[in-house]
Amino acid sequence: MKTLKWMLSAVLAMGMMVTLFVGCSEDEPPALSLVSLTADGIDLNGATSATGVPVGATITATFNVAVDAASATAAISLVRQFDNVSVPVTVTVNGADVTVNPNTDFSTGTLFIMTISNAIKSTENKTLAAPVERNFTSAGTFAVPGAFAHWTFEDNAVDIISGRAPKTNGTVDITYVAGRKADAGKAASFNGTTSIIEYANGDQLMNNSNWTMSVWVKPNSSLAKGQFVLGLGAFYGFQFEIFGSYNAFKLAGSYAHTNPAGAGGFSEDMWADGEGNLGWQGWVFSKDFRPAGMNTVIKDQWAHYVFTYNATTRQGIVYLNGERIKEQDFDLWPDNSNPRFATGLKWRGAAPDVVNELALGFVQSRAGTMWANEPWGGYTFPGANHFHGLMDDLLIYHKTLTPAEITAMYNSGKP
């Protein structure tokens, strides 16, 4: 019996030693898991899709343990839902924090889908149990991706695409006020006598190919005059004006051409006359707003103006509030005329009279001397056709937007 008791004691002692040995072994590394996902402080990891994400936001994903940098770069993707395009990003890792920085600013009012695949690993070679997918919408109203320049006028006049800012002392008597609706943020207000914003190197906005300009405008008719909403050396670049009757408006533009028999460029108006007139050269469609008149649509009201040029078809189209209201075709001009050889909008101004500066609120910058002595065209004349009203979401594209894209922008942005 003593022998048996000794043997049982020995077995129990060995068992305790085994248990002690196992209990002292190193713990298994934990699985990788996402702790938080934010964009400039906005939670992207909540129960509902986040909205109002700033266009220049940086996304930060925080995990429970340190992340392997190489795996993070390959595992993270950001896709723009509108056109299913992958947005290029730069991924950096600092321990458990992974920073995702888009290489370009988000387009406004756009849904993005971010995916973190389970190919991402911790430094201990542990992966996510399942992929993580989150979506969010950028701040503002929808703008078709791919703009060359976009001014949102959120308390400043800086282009959110490239950081293009006004010249030194190039902003005069501009205030920023509530825009057409909450999602649209603020708008720039022009007083109709002195307000102007000026930018150097305006010719960069013109590319001698496909082109689109989109802008929201609410003119104030109290000064009873026509209004130069904006201009780049007038028709030596482009100028947008609303007539004093508020029954017509136009974009006058400068075009390049390849006509062997011609010289230089030429100017032509994308003019919406509001009366359905097809008697002008090359006009193939013009909406008739009578008997009510176009002024019932644009006078003292927010309206969305879009001008497009297609360099392949040589067609210019004007849209108002998402609807095509005017179309012209340069191929309907006489044989051997310059418009038949048009290639696109291109700057052709020459100093000192015409200066390469974009002016918001007038037909040209204050440095330009063309029409300087005209009571309607000289900046120093208070009664000149200065813009009086509100402007928001001015966009320039070096491509031709489609009718569906323009309608989508209008529907998102309308008051």
C-alpha cells in the first residue's frame, strides 16, 4: 500500500509540473481587428453611412495591434461609387495606426466605398477574420468627378482641386453667405459695383479640346442692368453674362482652329435667347420660354448654368437647370469658314489691353484696359455691368459632361 501511495503521489506531482509548464508558455498572438475608422474626426465605422466628409480628408484606421506595412498597402482600396473608379491612395503605417491619404481631393457630394481585405496582417502574421467594407459621402452637393478646378466658396475663394487662390490684393468686397441649401454650404456674394475676385494664369482653364463650365448663380436685379458674371479677358478667353432683361444669357468664347485658309482664332457665342430662334448660323435647337419668359426662371432665383463643347463633333450645348436649352453645330457653318475647323476653346488674348487673368464678378480683371472707358465695360464705373448676386460651385472640366451627369448635378444641388 505504501508503494501504491508513493506512485500516486508521484503521478500527481508530475501532473502539476506539466500543468505548471503549460501555464508558463507564451500566449497565442491575438487576431487582427479594427478598433476605429475616422476621416478628420468623422466616424466611418458607425452603424450608418457617414456624410459630410471633407473633400481633403485623411482616413485613419486604428487596429488592436501593430500592422505589417506591406500587407496594408495591398489590402486597402477606395472606390468612387458614381463611376466605379478606384481612387489612388497613399497608405502609411505607424504601429497600429494606418493612414489612408487620397492622392487627389474627393469630388463633392460623392459616395465612396472603402475596403480592407483580410490580406492585411499584423506584425505577428495574424489576419482579419473577415474583410471590412465601409462607405461614406463627401461634403457638398454632387459634382461629376474629374474637374480641373472647383470653387465652393466656403468662406474663401480657393479652388479645392489644385489650391488655385486669388492674386495678392485680388479679392475686393466679397462676403460669404448662406448658399442655396444647407448641403451646398456657403456662396460668394457680389455687390454689383466693386466686387471682384482675380486669378493669375487664367489660360490654364482652357485646353483647346473638350470643355465644360458649370456654375450656380442667383442674380440680384435691383440695379436694373446686365451682369457680367465672370470673364477671362472677355471673348479672348470666355465671358459669362446675363442680359438686363433676364430673358437671355450667353458664354462668349475664343476658339482655335486648323483652317489652312484662316488665320488666328475666332470668337463665338453660346447664346440662349429664350425665344426658340433657329435663324442664326448653326443653331440646331433653342428652347422657347415664351409666353412666360426665361426671366421667370433666372431673375432673382438660383439657377444652374452649364456650357459644354465637344471637340470631336464641334457642338456647343447650353443647359439650364439640368435641361438642354440650346445647341449649335460648327459643322453647319459655310465651307472653309474657321468654325468648320474648330478644335476647342483656347486663350488668344494679348497684353496690355487683354490680360491673362480670370475675373469673377466682371468681364475681365482690373488690369485689362479693353472697354475701360465704356460706362458699361469699365471696372471703375459703378454703373458698369458688374455682377450683383450670389455665385456657388463654379467648376471647369477639360472634358464634355454628358446630359445624365449634368442632370445628376442639378438634382443634387437644386434648392
